[in-house]
Amino acid sequence: MFPIGSIFNKLSRTVRDLSQKLGKKIIFEANGSEVEIDKSLIDQLHSPLSHIIRNCIDHAIELPEVRLQKGKSETGSISLKVENIADNVNIEIRDDGAGLNRERIIAKAIEKKLIEEGKELSESQIDNLIFMPGFSTSEQVTEISGRGVGMDVVRTTIEQFGGNIKLSSI
């Protein structure tokens, strides 16, 4: 058993480097570094956590001028919280970005023939489309996103070691 905080520095660097590259201002806060988990899980968790945080930066957190137009602080925030709850480890990642663009998700899902046009879906069902293999809302493939393999792999990896992932967007 090792403290999960050993990957916090890597994730913090990811936020710093990627936000600079994209011209975004982001504060990253991580809590729960003392929570201990199996060493092999720490190694396996880094990739999915990194991917989720990269998605927060690329897709959710707006550029400073856009945030100001929306009445927000020009600096976005991403928080990572890890805690023991009973015999489980709960990992929560939050951002104060734009939220999921459900209209765009539906349009991409129809375009990729993942759903039929006109099909009624709940907000939760729409949100969960991002976990489908090959799904991406990016208009172009970049080194950061757009290949459609990320969130599917995140969910699969988490489920392989008995976890589950829940998504909420406001």
C-alpha cells in the first residue's frame, strides 16, 4: 500500500503544461494525497486520471476571455479529491468549465450512427455517450484529443479493477 499522492505531482504538471499550451489559466487542487492504495493500482490509475484531467482542460475549461464574457473568473479550476469511504476509495474530479454540450454530443452520435435521429434520451444517457468506443466531439484530431479512444479506455480501465465511473454535468 502506497499513498496515492505520488501521482499528484505528475497530474499537476499536466495541468500546468497543457493549460500554458492552450492559453488557459487553471488552478489545480488535489486533496487526499495520504490515502493509501495498492501500488499496482496507483500505476494503473495515472493514465485514466490524466486523461480525464486533459479532457477537463481541453474541452471544459474555457479560454480566459470566454470565461470573463460568461461572468466567471478568467481562471478556471480543476479539483481532485481522494478519500476512503468504507472499504472503497472514492476519486472525484470536478471542474468549473462549460459542462457537456449535449446538443453537440447528440449530433456527433447521430453522425457516427451510434444513435438514431429523433431518439429520446435522458441527460444521463446523453452524457454517457462519451464513453462509447470511437466517440469524440472534437472537430479535428490533435495531440491532446479527438481520436475517440480516451473515455472508453478510461471506463474500461476503471471497471477492470472493480471500480465504476459516474458522470455529472451542469
